[in-house]
Amino acid sequence: MTTADGPRGADGWTAAVRQRLGLGRLLPLGGPADGAWISERAAVTVLRGVVAGPGPGPVLGELRISVADPDGAPDAEVEPPPSALPPGPLRIEATMSAVSGQPLPAAAEALRSALLTAASQRLGLVVATVDVRVTELLDTPPDRPAPVPAEVRGARAEGVAATAAAGVPGVVTLTRVLGHAVHTGPDRVRVELATDPGHRALDVARAVRGAVANAVEGHPSVAVLVTAVVERG
């Protein structure tokens, strides 16, 4: 029997901790009534993919997302996942490298606009501010590394809530980074999942909330955590 004290059990526990920490912050999708969050890792992966196209444009460096005004952020109307950020407008902070000879203000504004548009249209993040800082000037355009696909710890759809969530268009798989894919409590359910990049994450989360609430007896309050945005298969 393998236990948490044995080598294999310890390795599994360590991997689970690393995966949980690797999620980064849990960012609000939409507003206080939407009951949806996405991992910072998933959001950053999508944003990097959008601005990593070929060409001589700026190269994105560090990227960090936080609540713009933590003290003024409203409370969520649905119980959030553990340590999730409150559902207030967000701030994106990015660094970039630019090629010498290109107008820096125009390059920074182009990157800022791309990040803002992708955050809204691809994910459903409410962004108040995008701060871009130029940290390096390059003589020639560098090679742009392709974004690394996220590893997804999938989970089977077992039970009424899980089956309802898994059947929503845009859901690639249920996940289990924080434990079980479906967490239940008195009058509430939290579902953890990965979405397809062809569907806006917030729209998928809203549809999952409705499907689960309608499927589970008593129509509980439902929260959704998107841990990854990945292609099917």
C-alpha cells in the first residue's frame, strides 16, 4: 500500500502542491454576481498566446495580474474558492522588449491594446488598467518562443453536478487541482474545470453555473473555477 509517508505518496503530494502553487492567483471573471474565477496561470497563457505572433513587434516579458483596488473591491455574491481574489476590476502589469528604431510609445500602446482586448474577449476579465514598461531595446527582432501548453489534471464526471458541468459546450474536462473536481457544501457547489480557447471562459462558466444549479436538487449556489484553457485532445 502506498501512503503519503512512502516515496511514491510523497512524490504525489509534492506534485499536487506544486500544481496548486503553479495556478498563481485566482482571478475573478466578470463581476460580483458571476461566481467565476480563473487561475492566473491560465489567463497569462492565453494572453501570451495572443501577443506571441510572428513579426517585428514588441516581445512580452513578465506579465502579472492583480486587483486594481483591493480595498475597494466588492464582495462576491457566491462563495469563492479558497484564497481567490475579490471580484473587482483588475490591473495587468507587463514588461516588454522593443526593437530599436520603432517608436516606443506606439509599440507599448499596441501591446496594451492587445492585452486589454484579449482579456475581455477571450476570457471575460474586467480590466481597469494595463501598465506596460519597456525593459530592453533590441537590435534585431528575436525569435518568439511558442507558448507551452498547460498540463491538465483531468477528472471523471461522476455525479449529477459533474455530469451537468461536463456537458456544457466549451468545457474540455473537469479538473482536480484543488482536490475533487466538484466540491459541495450546504446549499452550494464549486466546480473546477478547463475550457476550450474557442469559447470565452466567462461565458462557459456562466453556462456551467446554470446547468449545475438546474441539475442539482435544491438549486444550490454554484461557483466555477477555470484552472486551464486548452485545446481538446
